[in-house]
Amino acid sequence: MEGSASILTFESRRQPRPGNVPVTCIGMSAGGIEPLKTIFRKLPAESGMAFVILHHIRTVPTLLPEILSGCTDMPVELASGGRIVQPNHVYVLPSGKEVTLADSFFSVRSRSKLRGFSNVLTVLLESLSRSNHRSVAVILSGIDADGSAALREFRQHGGIVIAQEPDSAEHPGMPAAAIHTGVVDHVLPPTAIAGRIAEIAREFRSFSG
């Protein structure tokens, strides 16, 4: 784990997989909206990646499509089952749902974990570990440890992991739990995360070209 360079580069971990659009999934709960807005204000609109945003909202409709539409020129929409993932699009998890991704198609269903802390990021990362998508996982401010249980397998399958610097998080539980796994590639403040995602997107394009 380092702030500016991966322990194992994407190149050394695996050969590129053909086909599907690269995906960055961003998980967060309490305190995650402001860092998320900071990231999308700095992200290029044509990175070639698709972005999937997972927020721990269970009972009220998410406002993230409206919020993020003011931060990026990329189209922002709710993820829906059977939808083909497109590059340079942002997909938001609907309230009370979980999503998986395989062969460029979303599958959206009601949450399988009905009690306790959410595991929506863990569910998506597990599906990406079985997919052909080049993938990045970003863990922002939040409570508990969603995502951490899936990070080791995700990284073994070539995924790259970025955690928000805990000191910059309103609620450091989620990024701290990710860091504790020992498989996080980058620990960065929100202002630096967008730049690293853009660099990774260029690395992915160099392998597909």
C-alpha cells in the first residue's frame, strides 16, 4: 500500500482481458457524498470507464443521479437489470437494491442482507472478481466494513483498490477496514482519487490498444 504508487502494478498482476468495458465501482455510506462530488468534478468525461456508485440507502429514493449530474458531463442514471454497461456513463444503485455485473450486463435485485450493515459493495466486487471486466474499487467514507470481505479475491483477479485517506473521511470505518486487509493499492484524499482513476483508465486503454 502506498499513497502514490501500487505495490503491484496492473501490468505485473495479470495480462489484459478482452472485451468488456472497464468499471470503477465506488462504495460509501455516511459522509460519502461530498468526497464523491469532489471526485466527479475532477474526473474526465471521456475516460472510457463506466462508473457504478453504491450508497447505503434502504428506504428512501436516492438523490445521487440529480446530485452527480451537476458534477459531471457524463450521463448519470439508475442501474437497471439487463442493461448493457456503457463507457463514460455513471450508474447509481437504486435504494434498497443490490447489483451484480457480468459480461457487460447488470443484474439488479432486492437486497439479500436485510439486517445489520449493508454489503452491497461486497456483492458487486464478488461478481466483478468472476467477470472479464477490468475493475477499480474505491472505498469512501462510511460506517462498518462493506467491501472489505471481497477485496482480496478482487485484487487477485487483477482489480485495483483505492481507499479514501481515513483522516480525510467524516466516517473512516469503511476505508480503514479496507486498508486493514493489506491489499489496498492506494490511500488517497478525495482530491487525488480522480487523477489516479484517470491514470488507471489510460493504463487499461494501453493494454486494449
